[in-house]
Amino acid sequence: MYARRPLIAAIALLLAFAIPARAVAAIPEITVIDIYPGEDGYSYALDKSTNGQAAVGNRIFFTADSASGSSQLWVSDGTTVGTNLVKAIHPSGDDDVRELVAFGNKVLFRANDDIHGLELWVSDGTQSGTQLVRDINLGGDSFPQNLYLWDGVVYFSADDGINGNELWKSDGTESGTVLVKNISDSNGNSYPGEFVALGSQLLFSAQNDTYGIELWSTDGTAAGTQLVKDINPSGDSYLFQLVKSGNTVFFMAETDAYGNELWKTDGTESGTLLVADLVPGSQQGYISGSTLTALNGRVVFRRSDFGGTTGSELWKSDGTAAGTVIVKDINPGAGHAVPESLSVMGNYVYFNANDGTVGTELWRSDGTAAGTELVKDIWEGSNAGGTPIDNSGIVSNGVHAYFFAEAPNGVDGTSQEIWRTDGTAAGTVQIGVFGLHSQSFCDGCNNPAIVIAGNRVFFRTWTETAHNELGAFVDDSLPSTNRDGGIVAQLLVLAAGLTAAASLAVRLRERRAN
């Protein structure tokens, strides 16, 4: 009996040192990267309005202005030395880089080199590895947009100057960049967009002379690119915000019979159905389609119950009329909670809402009334509100959700700083320091993004000397195979320690026996 005690003690000690216990994460140190130095230098890094950023591993590719030009392609690993201009593509310096999408260890994007016009480019983060993929529109601009990665291929819309704006795909090579199908009946434009993958299909919205703007699908071939359903036979359905949840894609669509309401599809004509006519007849259902968010096989969204008993509140749907209901009347009665910036982390959706008491603050919900709760009153006081900033949103890495919030800075009023939450009040803390990392919105000229790449977090920051520049930090709560010898190394140390402990126990047992 006593011989076991050294073994147990040794194992406990080794476990304590070999696998560190999870604790409340420390506030990370922020690195400010001044891409465009000087009082009048503004890089405007991380512009969400142009899809001007993409995460690849622990790095981000993004667009920024600098002394060398505007809207150019940059790359950063979150350090000053690891943040560099990738390549000056246009001789005048206005590269017009947009529509970045991660593609393996590279990015595909749109750029203008003043020779080929606005075309599709690829980059691995080096100058030599940044090249034109294909001059799709010889002598003109193909305007690649709505880039979407599916099954190792990027799908997008482009105009080759012959067929109009149609569906294309690319594997990152010139020969592998081809027209999928001319969907328009004439040499018009189908404007494919709103891409979302569903099993072996890629669903999207497209315009056709016969059907108008309706739901289409493709398997990557011309023959496999077909209309799913003519939702509004007498006109356009104007479908948008396609969101996959479970085996179903939810979206908003408009018909003459039902108005603008919530629909769903399984990718077949018979499986494309109206979910619920929330306002009977041709009136719209007052759903904010831009808030449609997948949560545990359902969707949650904001809906205004005009003429009903509640205001603008959080709703959910399981794909049935009976299951499309309000989650909770956060701002009781006719008051409006106005849920915004919906973002999922774990089994919860996080958002900002106004309960009519503490103002607009950070909330979360698991899709039930009981599980819908205020996370923290960031700006304490009645109806003060520390609202997460809508145009930056709430971004999660699975452990923490990051957002900007406004609150008193204790110096000269209020400031908008970067915050994070683990879903608890105690774990909802300010990271940015007033005067060092305050957020700026460029007087509303664009939408600064928060981007997560591996265990790094990137954001737009404003300091006394660096204006609208890149900020970054490491989230140490995420596992890293490069820290402390790596997980495998820790397990090897643990195994060796357990072997030594077992050997020690045997020797103690033998000594006691003698």
C-alpha cells in the first residue's frame, strides 16, 4: 500500500508540470505596426468593405496604403519585421487589390497592373510568387469578384468581354482558369454570387433571361450547372444571404405571393421551400436577412414584429413554420433590442442588443430563452451601452470572441477599444489601452475588420503616432505546436517521467521487502 504513494505523488507532480492547467488567459501584449509613418500617413489596413484580407496559417494577406502606393498587397505575421509589402503591381502604385481569398498556402485576388487591367492574381507572399493567373478579358477588365473556395477550386464571377459577367473557376493556374457556364441566355450578365457549398453542390444566385434572379447550383461542369428552382415564376426572387446550417441552406427570397420571407433548400427543386409566411400575404416578414446565422442546425436572426406584441428581437428557425419563433423578448414589450453582429462561438451566438435597462451591450444565446443572457455590462450605468461596434463585428477563434466596444476611458470621456470574451463576465476584458490602441473609423469611410490567423489576432488601431494602422497580438490560450517544445514533446516528457516513477516505485517495493 505504502509503496504506491511515491508513484502516485510522482505522477501527480509530472502531470502538473508536463501539462499546464488552463487558467484565465493573461492580457496579451499588442504590437503596433506603423505601415505608413508620419502625421498624415494612414494605411487603412484591414478594410472589410473591399474583402481586403485573408488568413493563411499564422499570417494574413491584406491591402494597405503606404508611401509606395495605395491598395497594395501586404503580408504580416504580427511582427514589425514580418510585415512587408509583397509586390508593387501597378507602376503608379494604385494596385486596386481586392477580393482576397485563401487558397492553400497562397491567396487569389483581383489586381490591376496597368497592362492587363483588373484580372485574377495569385501570391504566396513573395515578390516572385505574385503573378497574374490569367488575362481573362484581353484588352479590358474582367472584374473578378465574389471569390469562393470550394473543393480545392476558387469559383467567381468575371467578364471575358464575350460572354458577359458569368461563372468561372480557377485552380490557380492559367490553364485551370476557365468559364464554367454562360448562364445568361444572351450575351448579357448572370452576375453569379452568394456562393455556399452544400455537399457535392455549390449553390449560388444568378440571373437568367428566362427565369430572372434565382437559385442555381453547380458541380463545376457546364452540364452540372443548373437552375435549382424558379422561386418567383413571375419575376425575380432576389435571393440573398445563403447560410448553411446542418444539411440545409437557409436564405431570404421574394415572391409575389409571400413577399420577402425565409426559405430553405436541400439543393433540389422539391426541397426548396418557403419556411414560414410570417406576415401572411404579399407583405414582407421583416426579417433582417443580413443577420441570418447558423447555430446548431438551425438559424438565428433579427426580426421586427411590427404590429405584434414585440419589437426587433432575436428569432430562430429549425426549417419549419412551427419552429420559426422568437427566442426571447430581450427588450420587453414593444421595445427594440435590435440584435446585431451575430457571431457563433461554441454552442452560443454572440451579439449586441439593448434590453432597455443597461443599454446596448454584449449578449449571447444558445437558442433558448433561458440560455439568452447578458454577458457583461461593459459601460456600466442605465442605458449607457458599451455596444460592440457593428461594422467591425464580433470575431471568434473558438476560445475567445473579439470585438470593439465603447466605454469610459477614465481620462477624457470615452474611447473605442478592442475587447475579448470567453462568454463570462469575468472573462470579458478590455485589451486595448486608451491612447495606445484606440479604434478609429476613418470618419466612416470604410469598415475595419478583425482577422484571426492561427493563434494571432489582427485589427485596425489608432495611437498618438500611428494612425489607422495594423495592430496584432498572440492569443496564448490557443494550443501551439511550436511553444514549449510542442504537444508531442510534452507527451514524451510525461511518458519518460511515468517510466521513471514506475521504476522508482519498484525499487522502493524491493527495498521494503528486504
